[in-house]
Amino acid sequence: MLKGKTAVVTGSTSGIGLAIAQAMAKEGANVLINGFGDAAAIEKERKSIETTFGVKAIYSPADMSKGSEIAEMIKTAEKTFGSVDILVNNAGIQHVAPIEEFPVEKWDAIIAINLSSAFHAIRTAIPGMKQRKWGRIINTASAHALVASPFKAAYVAAKHGIAGLTKTAALELATFGITVNAICPGYVWTPLVEKQIADTAKARGITEDEVKKNVMLLAQPTKEFVTVEDVAALAVFLASDAGKSINGSMQSIDGGWTAA
Ligand code: NAD
């Protein structure tokens, strides 16, 4: 389905991003993976994508809080593969605390990594996409791009910002064969979620088990975590030719959370 295309997936050494990179490679796309982690583990993952799916995979260590490194990452993919056809802005971090205790440096980091990074990647990828008259930009937003939860001020602000950037870019690029959409997952079982359980328990004064049952899955009517494979399949569909008329949309994949 994506043979001959190149996909850049930010924050793809773990969780949702890794699943998206694997799913795009499974459909035949060459991929650039990005993110932090153990160098040997990342290299193993990169090689495994190549051997499992018969595509080319490269790794960029670009820090998504640094505009210049993001631009360099896009240019590296273009130089290596000849194009960036699919851009998935997925890297993200979380911090859970009441606003008056929210560390200022955490606010700045979340806005930079979860929001501004997408602006830097999009602005660098657009000229090539426009020239080829084909492009797919997929932003991993969140149910928190549509609704809020307490103690996640920076994350909710950044994700609402991603919704605005998605819609604006979609309008600007609609006549160039480029679509821009956001995926809005509910709670997906990944390291990002696992890590926030302890902090949420502390902020709310409840046990970690209660956080899972009564905070996270309370919001999710299915009472089940979304899987990374579910999210990846949606990203592949948006990237496919069948997705060409879906533009500027917020794709909820949250077990019904935001229906309430
Ligand atoms: P994760 O922690 O498993 O993965 C995050 C990825 O981002 C990792 O590869 C990490 O190395 C990378 N990353 C973090 N900071 C970076 C930086 N400065 N530069 C480059 N890479 C960086 O998390 P995940 O749950 O897979 O989250 C992926 C995206 O999905 C995020 O944008 C997150 O907000 C969003 N999301 C997650 C959930 C969920 O429930 N897990 C729900 C909705 C939205």
C-alpha cells in the first residue's frame, strides 16, 4: 500500500511511534525512526524493521525540542530516500502536577516537544511534498486535544495546539495533494502511560490500581486500553490513497471517551 514512499515517524523508539513505523514498513514504506533510548536496542529495532519488512530504515537521534535538529532530520530523510512523503509527528512527553506546582521547565519542554516540534517538521517537509504534489502529515494528538483532565495543563494545552496546527496546515495544503490529520487516542498502554500512574496516584491521593481503574479507564467506556496496533492501523489508513479525502480531521480512537 505504501511501497516507494518514505515515512518519517518522530518518537518511534517506543510505544505508538514504534508501532506506526513498523506498520508503515509492513506496507512497504522506507522509514526514518527517531527518539531516545539505548543505542543497541534502537539499532536492533532498526535492523529488525529492515529484515522483517524488506524496506530501508534509518535512525535519527534528533531532539524534538530543538528546531535545527528537526530540520536536519527531515533533510537527512530526503537525502537518503529522495523524499519525505509521510510525516508522523508523534514524539511526546507528559508531566502530571497541579498548575501552581507545575515546574516551569516541564511546561517549556512539553510545549516544545509535543507542539513546536510538529511545526518545525511540517515547515521543513512541506516544500518537497508540494513539489511532488503528494503528502500525508499525521499528528499524534490525543483525546486531550478535544477535552481536558486536571493536572495535565501543559499536555492538554500542547495537544489542543496540535489540533489548531493540524487544521491550519490542512487548509493551507489542501490543493497540493497533501492531507493533514490528527489522531486522538484515549489511553493506550505504552511506557508513557505506565510512567504517569505513580504521579497521578500522588496528585489525587489514591492507589496506582485505582488510577488505572477509576481515572484512566473510567473515562474510556470500553474499559480497555487502546492498543498501539489499533493506532498504527489508523495511521496507515490515513497515509493510504483511500485516505485522500480525509483532511483537517481529528480522528478519535478512544473507546468512546469523547462521545460523553
Ligand atoms: P512513549 O513514551 O512510549 O514514546 C514516546 C517517544 O517519544 C519515545 O520514542 C521517546 O524516545 C520519544 N521522545 C521523547 N522526547 C523526545 C525528544 N525530545 N526528542 C525525540 N524523541 C523524543 O509514549 P507513547 O505513549 O507511545 O506516546 C506517543 C505519542 O502518543 C505522544 O505524542 C503522546 O502524547 C501520544 N498519546 C499517547 C497516549 C497514550 O495513552 N499512551 C494517548 C494519547 C496520545
